[in-house]
Amino acid sequence: MSTELQLPRAARIFISFVGLLRANGFAVAPEQTTAFLTAIELLGPRNLRDIKQAALATLAPPPERRATFDRLFDLHFRGSEAIERADDGEDDETVRLQEEGRGEDEPLLSDEAIESGLTATRTEALVERRFTQLSATDALRRLAREAPRRLPRRRGHRRMRARRGPFADLRRTLRDSVRSDGEILRLGHMKRRRRPRKFLLLIDVSGSMKSRTEDNMKLAHALVQAAPNVEVFTFGTRLTRVTRALRLKRREQALSAAAHLVSDWDGGTRIGDALQAFLAVPRFGGYARGAAVVIVSDGLERGEPDALRDAVAKLSRRAWRLSWLTPLATGPGFRPQTEALVAIERFVDDLVDGGSSASIVAHVLALGRRRVA
């Protein structure tokens, strides 16, 4: 006779919803699951609204993740109806990487994930991170001061007056000729305006980059504040857009908002899957088109290097210039040794030092000296 506990068929859909929440980073205790089922039994729900109210009261999703909770509820209980009603709004800024073929990986204990910081793993550990309130370093001050005039620029479609240029300014020439009785004394010229080029910053927040994460996020905030058209993403076992949070002017508020958005701090490393997910979302992939793309990562990939190589190859074709900044590049004669960095070396324009804020700022500001296209 089997002693395995058999759940009532009517309760399985509610239990599976709790499992879906946990898979997407919501902390739900067993006692909350029991309370959820009890609330449903007491309400004798007449519609989905009653079920949702019971879920909100007992499972208690964090306020900052309410939108994600609502979307998961709709997908689970409404199915295809919710997918048809879904849009591509700005709220969908976190992509959980696919887990196919990774069932053999045991998840790290939270203590192991937080204290490691020395090795790379591809398993997921969801962690909340708090940033200290430190004054800006000299490198960040330099970035804020020089970025507006030294970041890469491109030629726009609009034209402006110029002393020399490839285009004739007929309107100005004819207007000036009126003053000289129709005689053209000097031909006016025009040139294309130079506009700030899009800038995409991808930051590795996995455990192997733990010692650099806080400084890199502060640098990202300084960059967003100093220049327009800057997009910032973090990746580890998930891909998260943090641009909106970093637009807050006060650094402490911006980093606190980003800390609540990102749930995979100091966890696993799946760079190839993260970049593939980035390119798979049309809205995200569009940020890289014609942009100066900078990836800050040590390149310690635990997945297959083929996925990383293919993603970097696609990204390099979209980007104006692709730079990979790694703390492993300790000198000008650096040659990649890891399998992942060897695989991507021929697709990146720069493979240089990213082990300090000063080196990252120096490289970012030097990008403006590249040719304008």
C-alpha cells in the first residue's frame, strides 16, 4: 500500500501556481501555501478575482514585484487569453534564462553562492544586494565631467551650417545674394550634425565578479546621468534591464532601486544564454544596433562556449563597436586563456582590462576617438 500523499485534483492548479512563483524568484514558505489553500476553501471562489485576492493576502508578493506577480497569475490561470492580451510594455524588463538540459545541476545553497566570488557556476541563486553609500571616486568624477563631449558620436541625418562641408547651402547662398544685387560672392556650405551614439553597457553580476559588482553599478549610474541614449543591463542567470532605475539622479536611490530589480546577484554564470536572451527580445536587441557595446565580465562561462560564441558574433554584427572588458586582462600583452574568451576573441574589437573603475572609464572615453560612421 502506497504511503505517498495524493493531492486532490482541484488543489493541484493552486499548488503548481506556488511552484511557478518560486521558479521566478518569489519566496513562498510552506505555511503560506497552506494558508492560500485554506483561504480558497473559505471563500469558495466564484471567480478568478476571489482567487487573486486570496493569493495576494496569503502569498504576500513584494510591492516592487507586483507587476510580475500579476503577469504570472494571468499566464497560469488564464493561459492563452493572457498571452493575447499581453503587450511589449516597459514592465517586462527581466528575462529568466531557459533551463533546458540543466536538470543535472544542483542549486547552490545561499551561503555558498554569496561567499564564493572566486569561481564560476551556471546554477541560479537569487540574492538581494545592498550598496554602501560611498563618495564618488576620481574615475567617476572624470566620467561625469568628460563623457558629454568625449563619448562616441555619429553623423545624423539633419544638416547644419558650416564653413566647409560636402553640401551646398542654397537657401543661405540665395539670401546673401540679394544683398549684392543677385551676384553670388560666396557659396554657403552645410554638413551633417553629429549626434550622441547609442551606448549599451552589459554588466556581469555573477559570483565570480562579486568584488567588482558595486563599483561597476556606480560607474553605470554615472554614465547614465552623464549622457543620453545609454542602456544598462545586468546578467548572471537572468537578464535584467536596470536603465530606468539608474535614471534616478541620487546615486543611493538609483542603486537601491536597481538592487530590488535584480534578483541574481552573486549567483551563477551563464553568459552565452544571457546574450542569446538579449538578442531574442526585439526591443532589447534594437538597443545594440549601431551602438557602442561594452560588456564587463571575466568571461568565466560554465555553459557551452558555442552559445557564447554565436551570441557575440551576432552582437558584433549589430554593434558599431564591441568591447569586452575583463579583470583577467592585466596588461597590454594579454592573451585569453579561458575557453570562452578564446572563442569570442575574433568577434570583439577590444579585449582589454576591466579590473578597475579607472581602466573602464579610460576605455569608455577613448571610444570617442574612433572614426565617426
